[in-house]
Amino acid sequence: MNHSSNFNITGNQKTFRFISYTLVFLMMTCFAMTIGVLIRNAIPGWSSDIIAGIALFIVIDRLYTYKRTKNLIPFKREWAFTFGAQWMVIVVFTKTLLSFANGPDSLMSDISSFTRGNLANLFNLEFGVTLSLALLVWYVSGQFLKLLDEIGLDQEAALSKAATPVQKDILPAHQRLVNLTLQVGIGLVIMTVVTRVNLNAMFNQLDGSFTGLSRFSGAETGALFYFIFGFALFCLSRLISLQTRWNHQHIPIASDNLARQWVVYSVVFLLILIVVVGFLPSGDNFGLFSLIRILLDFLISIIFFVGQLVWFLLSLLLSIPFLLLGKNIPVYPPIPPAPTPPPLDPLADPTLLTNNQILMLIRSILLWGALLVIIGFSLARFIRQHGGFQATFRKLPIASWLFFVWQWLSKNADKTRRTLSSVIGDAWQRIISRTEGIRLFPRPGLLRLSALDPRRQIYFFYLAMIRRGNEQGVERKSSQTPSEYASTLTNAIPSVHEDIHSMTEAFVEARYSPHKINSKEANLVKAAWKRVRRAMQILRKPDKN
Amino acid sequence: MSGAVLPLIVVLLLVAAFMRGDFALTLAYMVIGGLVAGSWWVRRALAQVETKRHFNTHAFLGEKIKINLHVKNKGWLPLPWLELRDSLPVALAGPRSFQTVTNLGSRSDTNFEYSVEASKRGYHPIGPLAISTGDILGLGESLRAENQADHLVVYPKIIPFATVEIPSYSPHGTLRHALPLFEDPTRVFGKREYISGDSFRRIDWKSSASAGQLQVRLFEPSIALETFVVLNLNAEDYYYRTRIDSTELAIVIAASISNWIIGKKQIVGMLVNGRDPLETNSQPQAIPPRKGKLHLMRLLETLARSEAIDNSALVPLIQQQRHQLAWGTTLIVITGQAGDDLLDELYQARRKGQNAILILAGRSASDESVMRRAKILDIQVFQITTERDLKIWMQASKHL
């Protein structure tokens, strides 16, 4: 059969990945923004923007690291290390941001609480909610990415999955993606409704009537955009799932522009849908032009939000040195002197009762040490997971300058290290050569042969041979190598020349090679040594006579 | 429809109704609109798709047939994806289906070409073409449509014979014959001097005048070979272990003999008691004796379509047909096994002046006894076990 067509299934995989990840990011942005609005409405005292920003950070991190972490087997060592490190960074980052959002003094106060071991003070409701939200966003983003991979972003995995027998009760991956999107959408709608309720007013009215219902909270656009992006994701995932199926069934795609046309049709379809929906009667808030205006407002607000977030992160980074040095931060008003901790009541504090300053110091050291180790380890893992960051960083001009400095330092350090190691090596060799001739085992009188490992047993027999040789007048010169000495000894006792040579070879191997020496070899040497010893005894007898 | 769509719509409507949530109404419009518009688009567009196959519907064995599939979107709505799957019979070489994916813009068309090899005799369906498509969002089920199947007729294998030993008593034909009994006065092949006893009607007066002595015309003997081939495709009349091969062999024999007879410019008719997929009642159709290439194609087409059938007795059909055949017609019966009733029928035909030939196709346990009985009844029997046995007719015979 002649097919005048071509297979072009996996060619668009990178583009598909980029678009789908962007759409997931946008959807999750809408989700985070809506949550931000909800928190702002419900609990104005909380840093709602920071919480939303943290959620966005989690999404970005998840999108970035998903490809590397998706193959980790749950609850295995590597999985635990990777996600443990990731979450450690997330927790520290979240706490730092939340603390800093309340002012640098709050951050210092939290650090101070930590150093004093008052960990309970760090875990307030805001932090807990933010972490829960982070976990939710992390999980939902992961689910989106997992489903997209299953649909066909990861063609190999998708095809292997497609090859396995289909279970009737499991929906196709695209359907599950639709379900997940819509389920999150339902949650978003409910949250949007809640944002429209003036909770403060409602809480103030004991009867709980919705007198505080506002007409427009700002979260509606987030929900609206979520569904628009969701529909766009449906279009894309539909194409990917179809392509996976065609690939699995080896159905060639005859059209060269199927993917391109698909994008065009999707965009046109969604635009028409939005325009038609805009014209439909839906009250006084939404019409086509008002809808467009709201959508534009939302986009601008996202840009502002991201800008604010970046500015906040920069200010945090800039203020860290000032905070550590205890100086006022230029971008902030002068820090009022930190409230001195209330004088501790010696009766209330058992630590002071004992007045054990050493214990306090140890606890502080342990906490700081643990914190630094964990953060250092987590950061190292985190940076390793984000290989692209390193590559991007290397491209920066400042990085090349730092790299040059580092190279200079490492070159000098290398030189020093080499000199040091050669000096230490020489000294060690000298020590060894001395001990070889004199005493390899610290306390020969107390030596128990069976307690020695096979390697040392071989040492023992060989050194015994040298010792006995010395006694017999076949002295080993310090310049002689083991083989040279073996030749000398063989000349004196030719009857056991094979044993002497085998003992020498065994010793050389035991002494200079990293090979594992087993007891069998040690026993062989022992047997050889017995024969050599007997020969040496025979050699001695005529002298006596 | 996805399982979460309905709960979402319910939530949106509830919110719109009770919470004055205009945004919820907008979202409800969007979700319902996406669902309805997507579904409407696909249904509307699929209805406008027209497909047509172009190919040579008749082919000889081993021939390669190019099939051109024309797909046209007559409507304004484009189709983002269209999966085409044209089913092909297993008997034809190659994969079991032609399948491809394409997209069609508004009022556009596309052509696909694939080829199949006519590797087996038969009346093969090409198609039906299954067309699948679906909405761009993937919220609804895929839609599927089918167009009708076309058919490809693959003629049976024809073995070219040099000659076939078929006796005929029909004089004045076009075939030369050895017996002077069948001398044809239209086929003068020479002259000789008159011998006492020669018929005066044979004297060539013109040449006698010019030669000065009586000359008589010599006529070439000839026969007319009017043949009627009866092909038995009653499955029970073939040895069950080799039934498929034997029936195919019988068809090949019938096709080859018909081809040879038409090649000799003789007339041939045919009766097949097999199943013809084109006949609604599946009753055997007799093709009256005719001559010419067109008639041969008709015979071959019938043979191409014929399939073995159960419970289709042959003897009553021969009885029915024999009375319509002219005197001297050669009746060739091709079957797997011959019972006494068939031999009796052939004997009766012989007695009525028709030549009966029995060809046993394939292997059967009762062949020996059949041949003995046929010899007693003076019915010529050929046993063709394999196609190789047909070589006996591929070499020139001395008899004809």
C-alpha cells in the first residue's frame, strides 16, 4: 500500500510543551489572583498579594522542575531528598516573605524567635494558610502537568501507556484533564462568589444576611480568564491526545499544516465564543465592551502585580545585608529600635531558674547549625534541580567576573593544596618506610594473628620472613625492593625459592594494591611461610653444628 | 460530555440565580456555548463531507489497482481533523485498511491514492470508508460516518491452453477435425482427379474445364464446438479437507476452458450453482451460449463473484438446462465428486446426442469408482488434482 503522506507527530512537542505550560501557568495565576482577592476581602490584615505571589512562585517552580522530578519513585530516598529540599526552600522562602511583608523588624523578630528556640511563634495562621495554599497549588499544577504528559507531551510515556490494556473505569487522560480543569473552575467560581460577599459586613451582622454583597470584586475576571485559558488548554490537549492516538495506531497525517490550522481554528473559535458571550444579556456588569475592558484591566493588574512582586523580592534581597549588619534599610523608614524583650521573670522561666547559659548557647548553636545545614543543603539541591538557572546566570557579565575571581582563587588554592599534599605525602612515606622496617604493628607483644585481617596477616608473615632472614644473616638492606630481597633470600635458601617469591608477590599485592585480600590468600602465604621457616631452621642447624 | 460539565453548569446557574452573579451567567454562556457550538460545528461540517472512490473495478489476478479517494468539504465550516479509514478485504495484499488523517478547510477537497494488489479471485468490497471527527475542545464524543463500499472484481486465474480434447458432433463448425464425416463444403483445401464414386456435387467444373479432365474439390472436415460448462460449487460435493482449494481449482478450470473456447471463436454457455453476491435471491443463473470477448468477460465476472454454497444440488439444474441445449453440444461438468445420479444424467445427455465430459477437480476418495463407472457409461472423465495437471491441455494435441 502506498501512502503519500508523512508522520509528523512529535515534531511539535517542544512548542506544545511551551504553550501548554504557559496556559497552565496563566490558569494558576488566575487561581492565585482569585485567592489573593478572597484573602484581601476576608482578612485584610494578611499579605494577600504576597500569598498570591508565593503561589505563583510555587507554580513556576513546579513547571520548571516537573520534568526532572516526575520520574522519581514516591517515598524513595531520592524522592524524599528532592522534594524535601524543594519544600524546605519553599517554607523558608514563604516565611521570609511573609515576615518581610510586615516590615524588616518583623523579619528580625522572627529570626530572633528562631534563635531563641521559640519555634511556635513562627507558625501563625497566616503562615499555615499560605503553606496549605502552596501545597494545593503545587499539587494542582503537578496534576495538570502529569495529565498533559499522559496525554502526549511526553510521547514515550504516553505511547507506552497507550500500549497497555485500557481499563474500562479509567477515563482517557484528556477527559481527566477536562474534569480537573472544570473542578478547579467550580472551586474558583465558589471562591469568586465568596469574594463578592463583604465578609466583614456579614460577620458584623449576626443574622448572617448577605447585605454586604458587592457587585464586582475583581475576582470575576480571574475566573473568566481561567476558563478562557482552560478552553485554550482543552483545544491544545485535544490535538496532543489525537496525535498520540494517531501515533500509537500508526496513522499517518496527510496534512502538513494540521497543527497550524488547529491553532488558527482554536483561536477563531474562542474569539467567536467570547464575542458571542459578550453580546448575550448577563446583567449590567458584563457586555462585550465592558468584558473587554475588564479583561484588559485584569491583564494590567497582573502586570502590576508581577512588577510589585519583583520589586518586593528585590527589596528583600537588598535589605538582607542591612538587616544582618543591624543598620537601617534605605528603602524603608528608619527602623524603630527593636523592642527589647520584656525582662524575663526568673520564676517563670525554668531555664533562667537553672541559669544554665551553656545550655542556651548549645541550643542556639544547634538550631542555627541545623538551620544553616538544612538551608544550605536545600539550596544546593534546589540549585541543582534548576540547572537552567545556572546556565542563565553564567551568561550574565557579573557572573563572568565572579567566575574569573573564582578561577584565580581555585587556581591558587589548587597550587597550595598540591604543595601541601606533596609535603604531607612525603612525610607519610617516611613514616611508613620507617614503620615497615621497624614495626608495622604497634604492640607486637600483644599481637593476635587471628584478630588481623588477611592483608595484615600477609604483612605479618612477610615481616616475619625478613626478621628471620636477618637472624639467619640474610639481611635486608634499606635500599632493597621486596623482589631484590627475595632474590637475595632465594640465593641463600634455593629449596624454597618458589615460596619466597610467592610470599613476596603476595606482600607486594597486599601492600601496594587496593585489591581485596581474602583469607585464602593469607592462608597460602601462611603455608609458604611455614615451609620457608622450616628451610631457614635447617639452614641454621649446620651453623650451630 | 465530560463528567464535570454538568455540575459546573449547575453551580454557575445557581450562583447566577441566587447570588446576582453576572459573571457566573457569562461563564455559563461560555461553557454551554463551547459545548453546543463545538458539537454543532462538527455535526454540520461532517454532514457536508463528500467522499468518492475512483478505481478500476475489474482486475486480473496479480494486477495492481490504484485507488483514488477524493474527499470534499462542500460546506463553509472547516474540519480541524478528519480521520479516514478505508477498510480493505484481507484477501487483497497489503494492510487491512487505508487510514490517514487530514484537515479540510471550507469548500476544499483533497485526494488520496493508495493501491492494492489483486491477489485473490473474488468480488471484494473496498470500504466502507469510516470518517471520524470531533469537536475542537474534546468535550463531546467523536462523530463517525460511513460511506458505501465499492467493489472490485478480480477475475479468476486463466491458464492458457493449447488445446483441449473436447469431442463434438456438431458439423460445419470452424474447428478442424480428423474425421471425414465432418467435411465442411465451405472449407476447400485442394483438388484431385475424379474417381469413380465421387459425388457429382464435388466436381469443380471450372477447373475441370481448364484442366481438360474432371476435378473434384477436397473439403476440410470441421466441427462446431458448442459447449456448455456446468460448474458445481455445492460445497458438499468437494472433499472437506481441500474444499477451498478444490472449488478454486474448479473455477480456474471453468475459466480456462471458457477462455480457450472463446479463443477458438466457438460459443460457450455456463451454469454455476454457487452463490453470487450480486443476485438478491442467490439462485444460480445460467448464461446462455454466446461467442465473443464480451461474453467471455461476462463469464469471467460470474466466475469471479461465485462462491461455494451449501445445499445446492446440481443434477436437477442439469436436467433443467439440458433440454435447452442443441444436439451435439458438449456438456462439460466440473465438480469435486460425482454421484450415480450425476453420471446417469450425463449418460442420458450422451444418449440424446450431447457430448458429456466430467472433470473432477481436487481430490476425492471416490474418484476411482467414479472413473470405472464413467468408463462403463462411455463418459470421458478428467481428473485435475492441481493446477499442474492442467498442463495436459497446455500442449498441442494430435487429436484436434
